[in-house]
Amino acid sequence: MHGLINRTIQSFTCHTYGHARWLAVTEAAGLDFSEFEAMLTYDEDLTRQVLSALCADLDRDETDVLEDLGTFLVSNPNVESLRRLLRFGGVNYTEFLHSLDDLPDRARLAVSDLNLPKLELREHAAGQYSLTCRAGLQGFGSVMQGVLRAMADDYGALVVLDHHGGNNGAEVIDITVIESAWAKGRSFDLGAGAG
């Protein structure tokens, strides 16, 4: 498992629940260290142990914790670069949705050895979509649901999301865009940070 993923779980836990809770989670997971290095590779079982320990410590389902992690990835100022990467997908939420097929490739442009599961968006009717997260990272669909929810807020769109569990290694999220300009979204400047 790419260390960036483990480091993200660590950052999410520390920022949301505190460093003491993170230390308790690493101890419960049987780790002999408490800091993940973002550019190293770790055994996938280690990541599963950490997630299991975190969910047990919080007394919450893994799908809920992973969805919160996805929301954190977009809404936390410490990971603004990911929000920017996602916002390059389009000027509104619908364009953003259509850009998701390319997200794994865009992520690899930023981190060449980060392999995200393939994403496939299907449009069924006006405002009705499904996003299929192909096999790869267990629970990635739940993370994507959090990302989709946070990006809807970011764009000011009103959406309804319904996550369906795994099916042959894939997870499906039904997306209904009720109103693409429901509220004022967060500001975004394409050229921010340039100069």
C-alpha cells in the first residue's frame, strides 16, 4: 500500500480525533511505530489493521469512517492540493463528474507510483449518474462517496448519493444531481499560487 494512503489515514485521525487517539490506534494495531512515511510502500495488511483498530476505537463502521476520510481529503486546508486537482475537472459539478474517469491518471501525474482503482461514470438520464469504482483498494467507493459529497458542497450543488456495496470487486455510487447551482460554492482560482 502506498505510504501516502497510510499517511492520509494518520493525518485524518490526528486532525479529527487528536494525536493521542492516533497513538492508541497504532498501539491497538500492533505497530512498532506511529508515523507513516508518505513515500514508502507498506504491506496492505498493515493498512487493514490500522483501519480496523481505528473503527474499533471509534465504535463506527468502516464505510462511515472511510466516507469521512474522503470528505477530509477535500475540505481540510492541509490537503488543498487535492481539492485543486479535483477542481481542475470542471467549472461545475456535472463537468467534475465527467472528469472522474481520468482521476487515476491525473493522480499518477502528481504521484507516479500511486495506483488508484479505475473509475467509470455512466449517465443514465439528465442528472442521474452512477460511478463504478473498479477493484483495487478495498473501501475506495466509500472514500469516493465522501469526496463526491464534499465536492458537491465545494461547487454549491445539491446532490443525493447512494453507495452500493461491492459487486465482483467493484463498488457503485448512484449520483442524483438535483440542482447544480443550489448554493454559492467555495471560491476557486485556476491561477492561484502561480507567480
